[in-house]
Amino acid sequence: MSHSTSNRLFVYSSLRKGFQQADYDYIAEFFSFISDAKVEGTLSILNHVPVATNGATNTFIKGELYEIKNEQNISYVMGQLDGYEGLVVEENEIPLYRRELTKVFLNDGSESEAWVYWYNGDVSGLPIIPSGDVFDFIEIFRNSHSE
């Protein structure tokens, strides 16, 4: 986890506004939506769950960029998100995710830096979501289970 600071957060899965569930309500309480955006990386499918890994070039993950509403809350809010994302673990356990500052590309062509939660495990051989959009995965998953 980087010790640099940012008041922005990039989300690509259940914290996106399209999910319209309690997880997103938490984001909406503390963050303001800035823009649809993308980061370089790969979305893989692990046990029917999309996980993001960085390191890929010219492969993008689609998501949303947010900015904290009150900077005085940043430590508290990010600590809560670290717990949600599995960064808080018992001794000798490896966290499921890690939080890193990452370059984010906004739809208007500008760039920003934001916190992203990357999967901390091995994704070798896992299927990927070619579009980099978790909503495409959900649609494919729904269609394959409705037949």
C-alpha cells in the first residue's frame, strides 16, 4: 500500500453506482462522482467474481472516479474501505487486495491519480473479461444462467 495521498477513488465493481445497493450507498455518502473512467489492467473471473490486476498495458478496466466530499474524513473512510476490501487481516494472513495510487484516464481525455484496490493473488489461467467492464460480465453471467 502506498503512503502517498489522494482524495480520489476509482471503483470498477460492486461499488459502482450501477449496482444501486448498500455498498454504493456508502460511496455516495462520502464521495462525489467525478466521471466514468478507466485504468490500465485486467479483469479476471475468480469463482464467479471479477477481480482486477494491474500491470497490463493497453488493456483497460472500466469504472468510475470519485472524490472525497470532506478531506477530514479521508483516513476514516479509506480505513473502512480497506476493511471491506480485505486489507485488514489476521497475523500471517495475506490480504486479498492491496490499495495503490494508480493513473486514471477520464472520458474527457484528462488524467488523474486515484486509489484502486487490486487483487493480490495469482490470476494466471483465469478467464478474463475482454471489455474490462464488470457490467458486461454480469450480463453474460445472467444470460448463461437463464437458459
